[in-house]
Amino acid sequence: MKAMTAFSNTYIKNTNTKYCTDLSIPAVVIKGLAEHKVTLGAPLCPCRYYDDKEREAKDGYWNCPCVPMRERQECHCMLFLTEDNAFVGDKTQISVDEVNQLTAGTE
């Protein structure tokens, strides 16, 4: 969780994006990315359905940051938002404690 939170905060800074106004959204996404990093060896996007997660993780297209985010700054998960997004907030940092608190009870 710590590594994915740090990655997200750094990526936000490097891409001039921000988190959603509802911080539970990035928190759940970060938790999902961290779980996939542990179970699959790669931060596979947790917001999509995959017939074969292992194959998708090896392919890399949907590993965070995914190709659409890297190429067009389009984040399907609403983790990294540009200023023109209706849900963009003003936060560019989230702590591990916030992620844990906001995802407590989620599985």
C-alpha cells in the first residue's frame, strides 16, 4: 500500500493532475493497484474486468499508468484527473493512513 500511495502521489505531481473530490475513489483504486502488485506482480488496473488477469498483467497495457493515461491523460479509474474533469478536486497528495481509513471494510 505504501509503495502504490507513493507512486500515485509522485505521478500526480509529474503529470500535473489531481485526485477526485471524493477521496474514497482514489483510495479504493490505490488499494486495488497494491493488491494486484502483490498477487500479479504488476499494478493492473482494478477498475476493469479481465478474463485472464495474469495475461493482462504480463501484456502491460492496463498496468498503471495504463496506455490511455500515458498517451492522452485519460484515467478510466478516476485516479489521476485533469483540470477539465468535472470531478477534479484540489488534492495532490493522499497518505497511506487516509487510504487505509477510506477503504476500511472494503474487499
